[in-house]
Amino acid sequence: MDIIWTGHARDRQKEWHKKLGITEEEVEKLLKNPAQIVPGDRGVLVAQVRSGNGLLRVPFVNVEGNRKVVTIYWTSRVEKYWKE
């Protein structure tokens, strides 16, 4: 499986790298081996993993067996997004 980066996703990763040190490699590792995948809006899936005191969330779509990154963000609202 390949990871396809959109321009927006790359920009967001760079912003989160400045804020929290989130690397491109960390995002790709999450997409290849997520702690959870939950449904998002409009058919988008969200790979997520606990990170610090929050969640790193990576919305993506499946494209011909690959994962296309829609965006990247970190949130402290674990209780809202984490599914037990």
C-alpha cells in the first residue's frame, strides 16, 4: 500500500511539525498501522492513534488499494473521537 499525499495534507503536516513535532514518517506509520480507523464525513475514513494527551487523526480515502491523505490534525478531545 502506498501513501498518496495531497498538497493540503503536506502543508498541514508541516504546520503540525512546527507545533508538535509530528513527522511525515509518523503520519505514514499511522496510516499503515493505525490504532483505530473510524468513519468520518462523506465516506472519508480516519486513522487515529493516541499521541501525548490527545489524538493524532489522519482522514484518508482508499484509492485503488492505496491511502490518500485528506488532512492531518491533532486534538485533545479524545473522548469525542476515540471508540472503545
